Amino acid sequence: MKKITNRAVSVLLIAVLIIAGMVVYVLRYVDDGRDWALYFARANSGSTGVMTDRNGALLAAFDATTNAYSDDELTRISCYHVTGDYWGRTGTGALTCFWDEMHDFSLLTGTTRSESVNLWLNIDAELNKVAYQALNGRKGAVLLCDYRTGELLCMVSGPSIDPLDADAEPPEGAYINRCLSAAFTPGSVFKLITAAAAIENIPDIYDRTFYCEGVYEIAGVPIKCSGVHYTQTFEQALANSCNVAFAQIAVMLGQDTMVEYVKKYGFLDSQSLDGIPTAAGSYPQEFVGDPELGWSGIGQSTDLVCPYSMLRFVSAVGNGGKLCEPKLINDGKAAKTVSFMKADTAEQLASMMSYNVAAHYGGESNFPGLKLCAKTGTAELGDGTSHAWFAGFLQDEEHPYAFVVMIEQGGGGLSAAGSLANTLLQAVVRR
Ligand SMILES: [Zn+2]
């Protein structure tokens, strides 16, 4: 009897071990199966993958034995945050985010498609090179898309690295894609959101005038302006980028309305670029009182904006209020189109942004030949430095491009970011 009991215990023990082993195997399979399958597929069947830009220029390619990138160093560096690398060091890289698709790995069969898989991107590597060179070593983010189709033509983040130079010490923050994975103080570029809320909520906004003496006190707290603008209309106040006028407008709107618009335009949420999650922004949502509300309405306070969210906003304005969600991958499918803002609001904003360029940004002399609508931002960081922003679009049937340029601690919005935007826009219009 004792013998039988011992035997039963042994059998039970063996069964438990087998089940435990299988559980471990399944867990490891789910976790690592992709890598195993990849290993076997590459070793046995010669599965290959190719990633190209919109013009067919090679960005990355792998086969059974090699992981390759473009032969051109400037392409590798300027497109690094688009392609990523084979080690996944930048989380938003296509090699990391679309690895499964490129291998077409099936958890069910444990195999990858053992044939060549192509990932065709909307990015134009030549534009990325132009943007990267124009950044000229500065930290920043450059984005450009076609607002009619959503095609993302340019995405550059600085500093960058050469993925072939895997052992080199990377510059600080080089693995962060500043276009998608970070949010920055927006400064005056945020006045576009305050302006949109004003257009829809202050019925006589175009009949009002705003008086600026260079400083304005709200509940004893001074809001300083960058200039002295005296009496101005709403349109002139945006072109002057008058802090006094826009702090007053934010207070007139009230915090609830401001929060409603910041939320409605998606600035507080993480967005998705073909499934790649982007950074959420921030805006004061707990009660802050009028002085802080004034500062938040002009893009200071605790405001933070992800450059990608700003690209969605200016794209929608350019496209008459309808947003074609930007697309990194050219998969032949049409972009998802959403109603982003009222058509009338988009039209008013576009007209004001066109006036900005003509009246205050040097128009034809700074942006020759471009039908440009834009807004500058010089976001004060409190230490004497500022982020330079320039965001807008071309009001041009043949060249329907929206863009965002942000240079970290880059100085003035127009002088730093505006001139980079012009370099990029001249290049895209010529292509
Ligand atoms: Zn002013």
C-alpha cells in the first residue's frame, strides 16, 4: 500500500513538473517566440525585410545574416528617429514598432512569412536631410505633412545618432524622438488655441479692441508683454502676439472653456501615429485663479505641448477644420479623417495666420513665394532661455503642407524656427 502511495506521489510530481515546464515554455514562447521565430526564419528560410522612404530610397534592410541601413550617412542620421534601430533604443522607431509586421510573425504557427516584406514609408528622406542640416546641431523637432492626405513627409528630431555607430557615446537625449515623445512649453504658438476658443465663444470678438501698455495687472499680478501695442483689434493682437490681450481673452473665456478647448483639440491626450503612441501635453485643470489662467492662455504657466499634437492642430486648420490623421506608413489606405474644428473657425484662424505672416513676419522677404499661414512662439523658460516655435501651413492647392518647427532653447520663434521652416518649405515646394 505504501509502495502504491509513493508511486502515485511520484507520478503526480512528474505531472506537476511537466505542466509547470509547459507553462514556462508557453510564457517564454509568448514572450520570446517572435525572436525565436525570427532566428529560425532568418537562419533557415532567408526571410528578408526592406524599409524604404516614399521615393524608394532604402532606409533599412535585413536578411538572414545582416542588419543594414542606408549607405548614406546623412540619411541614416536624419532618419534615425523614423527608422529606429535593430536594438530598439529609440522606442518610436519603425524597426521597433513595426517589427512584427515586417516579419509577419504568427503566434499560432510560430513562423514568420519567409519571403521579402516591404515597409513603405511616407517620409521623404531628402526632406529629412534638409531639416536635419537646418537644425545644425540644435535640439529640436521638425514635422511636415500633407494636410489633404495625412502623409507624413518629414520627421526629424535632434540630436540624432548614426545607427551604424552603435558603440559611440550618444549625445544627451539622442534616443528621444522630440516630435512624438516629448512635450514642451509652447509660448505664443498656444495663442492659436485661445483664439479658436474666443472665435467660438465671444460673439463680438472682432468688434472688440484690446489696449496694451506693455504690462497688465490681473488681481495684482503683472502680465508682461513683449512690446507696447496700444489699441489693437483681435486680429492685430494675434499678429502682435500680445500677451496682455490674450491673457485678458483667456480670463474672459474662463478656465472651464479653456480646458474644454485644449481637451477637444487633443492636446491633453496621447495621440497615435499609425499606432505609435505620442506624448500627452498638459494644461492647468485644477482651479488656478485669473493671473495663472492669463499666463496659461498665452502658452506659459504649466502648459506643455507635444509637437505632434500641434501638427494635428495646424493640419486641421489648413484643411478647413477636418483633420486627416497623419500617416507614417504608405499602406495604400486613406487616412482616417475626423471633424476637428468648425469650418468657420478654421477659416477665421487661417485668415489671421495669413495676416500674421504678411503684416509681422516679413511676408515675401522672409518666405518668398510661399502662401504661408503661421504663428510664432517664443516660450520663456524662466532662466533667460526660450524654446523657438513656428507652426502653420501653406494655403496652396498644389502644396498643401502643414508643419511644426520647435527648437529647444533656440531663441526667437521667427528668427530661429521661422527661418528653418522657410528652408524646409522651399525644399518641399521645389520637390
Ligand atoms: Zn502687447
